[in-house]
Amino acid sequence: MDGNRRRARCQGHANPSVGTTRFTSRTPSAGVRPLEFSTSQSSSARPRTRSSAAERSRYLMQMIGEVVTTRLIEPGGRWQVHVAGLVDRLPDTTALALKQAVEATKEIATGNHVTIAVGYGGRQELVEAVRSLLESEARAGNDLDSLADTLEAAGITSTSTPPASPTPTTSGEQRMSNFLLWQSAYCEVCFCDPYWPAFREIDSLCALRSYAARQRRRGA
């Protein structure tokens, strides 16, 4: 969900729920059931010193909470919500909204899964996975030679999603933005020009059509 700040410089912050609703309302019918939204990098979860940056961060955290509570938790909801990232470093209200969404939707069995990656960074996710694995192996009394067989099954935090593909990246930037580095090893990336708040249904359909027309060779 890239481009929020650049759009805000020209038009002010727009509620990201518009793009989120468009995406979640249409993707199941297109056969896309696991979704993951990266809404904030891990650096955004840290305390801010400049007043303008702190105010912007507070506003965006508030919007994330509102999106989760008003768009993803609803009677007859279709999405089981998961969370990835440094949730405990988020503002209390945002962290609570995310945890409540996970709890409220845990029994939903439609097969539709959406992961909110907030306060998230792909590098940090890998570091935490390796640290957790090392600690687990040490407690079990295993040596480092045994890690080769278990490293691929390391405890990546966003386990609710399969290998990431396709990965639409908004705002015209041709980069992965530290997103799902492990899961995106062989992903197909679609670079989309609109900023996330302006991302339309037709843009998501164009990304899916581009993906469907490709021949996936997984590096071969």
C-alpha cells in the first residue's frame, strides 16, 4: 500500500479503507483468497521526534485501526484476519484493534485470509525467525549442523499466507519495499502507477490479468 505520503503532500491524507474495501470485496470472486496488506514499515512503529512526523504517524495508525474495525470485522464477514509485524510497538488503540480483529474472525471458515502487516519489515521478520529457530534448537540440545534440515521451515511470522504471488506494488515504485522477502522468492511482481488511496478496482483487475498472462517458471 505504497504512496500514501506522496499523495498526501498534494491532496491530504485519504482514508486507505477505500482501496482496501475495493480489493477485499472483489478478489475472492477472482480466485484470490489469501491477501496481505503491508500498511507500515517497522520504522513507522517507532516513536517519532519531529511533531509533524509524530502527528502523521498517529493519524495513520488511527486510520489502520478504523479500517480493521469498520471494514474487516462485520456481521457475516468473509475474511479471517491475521497480523504480522511488531504489534506490541504500535499505539495501544491500534494494537488492540488488530488483536480484537484476529480474535473476532478466528472462526471464519470461508477460506479467505487477510494479513495486516503493520510495523512490519521483511528483514526483521527473517531475523526474528532465525533467532526463534536458534533458541528452539538450543533448548532441544541440538547443534548447528541440524539446522540445515529445519531452516526452511523457520517460524516466519506471516505464516497465514502461502508464497506471495502476485505482488502488486502501488505508486509506480519498482521495488519490493522490504515486503515478504522470504515468501516472495519466486513471486510475480506487478508495478502499478496509482498511489494506494487512489487504487481502483480496474487497477486490481489489470494486475490480475497481467499475472494470468505470464508463464511462471520459478527461476528456471
